[in-house]
Amino acid sequence: MGELTGYHIWDSRKISDKIKGKIVDVIITSPPYWNLKDYGVSNQIGFGQKYEKYLDELIIILDNCKNILKDDGSMWIVVDSFKQCGNIRMLPFEIADRLQKKGWHLQDIIIWQKDKTLPWSSKGKLRNIFEYVLFFTKSNKFNFYIDELREVELKKWWPKYPERYNPKGKVPSRVWEIPIPVQGWGKSFVKHFCPFPPKLIENILLLTTKKNSMVLDPFAGSGSVLAQATVMGRKAIGLDLNSDYKELYNKMVLPYFKGLWLQREKEIKNISQKRKYLEKTIPKLRKIKYPIQFYKELNKIEPGIAKQVVGIILYLNKELKYYLIIDDVINISPELISKLMNQKVMKKFSLNPTIKFVQLKEASNLRLSDSYYIYNNGVNNYYTNKTTFRDWIENTDNKGKTKVPPILANLKVSQKNHQIIDC
């Protein structure tokens, strides 16, 4: 396996002679442009070929990758449309159509908005700043680690509406805004026509691989896929016909990516800390808001009962329990509680707590912890004060004074300026 990793001068049309068996976890590549750029080698694919010949050879190479790709692996192809004889040629969709007919599964199409591009333009065509990223798999059972790519920068109101947000963050959209590097990343040593930005490759690797996974680029070019895979602890194989690219990759591209990754690792560490914070805080906020929403639903259905609720106890130990403290003797049926818990708005919290109604005069008999944070006026993300359970029972006189009774919780969350600061 060791001798396979690295950059190889090899014709991808003979890929099965180079790589034996299903050893590749993910393929990330961008095919050579058709007849637009000369890559400076003989027998190259694209330049000087008729379009159908180019497309036929391209599909053969990509389909042959199926023989070396693991059954749960995937193939990502970055490709653009182009104009021919006054008409747009939709190469991405022609590739997708042919590969699907050969049994590949097209799982998604990502729009990579790259902002910068080489100044190719023609009459009737506006400046193009995006390319298509085709995501193929061999079957519908494939590696896809979406949690690794969830966004942790949420809208400012996430503490108030925690039921709307996944604790691990937000699933990214199908449009990836990743600027393309200045030609050669601002360095004269990279002369490839379309170098991938590291973040584009990073996204795909996070989605589809783990440490030590095998990554392949059958059209390695400048070697950006190999470099990014290497710095992220993956194994990588690159194939290309141009020996100049290999020399540049070993001498300059890989070292440059290593330097970029040192800074990126700090950013990833910060993202990881934010994700851990969300994973801890959003479930807390849901638990505190749940009884507030439950009470509102109760007030819609049985306002007479809701009027008697003077406080709600949130007690979290091994189980999550809510005690609605009522002022008078009222018969509360289990069916009513079940009906409320099964409301669509309650299901969003993904909680299945125990809910009980308890008379105020009997509340002192509950065996609960003694220290509680009080959340008033329907606010779930900021406690107003702290009290003991005994003091609250002896001094409460809240009936009818607020729209939502106070929540006493043995969970602590504080918020300022839309940011959780203590939890």
C-alpha cells in the first residue's frame, strides 16, 4: 500500500493496471478541459480531441474507478459547462447521464461559487463564477459524515428557539461559497489552470472520509487534492501525465499546504469548541422551554386548568420530569397530558418527559433537589434569580400575575446580547 500513495506519472486510462482491488474510499477530481487548454503533454485527454472522443474516454476512466472504489465509497467530480458553436454544452449533465446509465448513483449536485475565474467570455454568455460538483456513489449505502460539516455560526435567536436547531449545528446548503485562490495561490510556482481551494477539498474529505482513508485523484494536476488529503491525515494517490506538475507538487505545493493547514487547524479547533458548546447548551434550552410551550398549549385547550398553575418544576436527574403546581384540586386526565405532549409543536423538542400535576399544598412532599434557578415571564434562556424549593413554596403567590407561570429548574443558563455566557 505504501508504494501506491503519492503522485504518479501515469495514464488514468490504465488505472486498473496501477491500482488493484477496492482500496479507495473517495475519488475527488476535475477532468481536463475539453479543447480549451493545452496541458503540455502528448496523448492528453481533451485538447485536440473531438468532443465525443473526449467524452467517451472520460466516461471510461471514471467508470473504471468503480473497480477500485470501496462499496461504501464516493466520487466527486468538479466540472463546468462551456460554449461550443454558439450553444452551451452541459458537460456536467452529460457526464451525470452517462455515469447513471452505467450504474452510478448521483446523490447530489453542489454549486461551487468561486468568485474568481479565468477571463473566459463570449457573446451571449455572462461571466461565470461557479462550477458544478457532482457527488456519485456506487450504491445508496455510503459514507456520509454530515455532522463533521455542520455550521456552528447560527442566527442570533437560536437560544430563544432551541427546538429549531440541531445541537450539532446547521446542515450546510448546496451552494458552497469558496473563493478560488489567486492564480497559483498568489505564488508563481503553481501554474496549473484551475487549482482547487483547500476548503473545497476539506469539505468533501470531512463529509466522506476519516483518518487514514484512501483518497484518489485520477487527474491530479497541481496536486491540491493529494496535498489537502495528506495534511488531514488521509492517504492519497494522484495520477497525471505531466511530470512538471509532480515536481512542483513535491517541492512547493505540498509544503505550502502544510503551512496553510497549521493555521486552519486553529480555526477547526475553535469550530470544534463551538460545536461542543452547542451540543451542551441547546438540549438545556429545549428542556427549559418545553414546559413553557406545554403550558401555552394547555391554556389553548383548557384555560380553566391553566389558570390554576402557579409554577412549573423542572427536575432533571436520571430522568426528565415536570411538575405543574396547581392551586386547587382539579382532575387532570392522562389523556389530556398525552394529547398535549403529542401536539406537533411539542414534538419539535424531541423530548419524552414525565409530566405530573401536583397540588401546591402537597408540593412540599416531593423529593426533589433544593436549589433552583427561576425563569420568569416565559423566558427560557435567562434565569432571573435563584431560590430554594422550600422558600418558593412558602412564598409563592403568582396565580394570575403573569401569562406564563415561573419555571423552577435545576438547570442553569444565562444569556446576554444573544450569546450564552454561562451554562
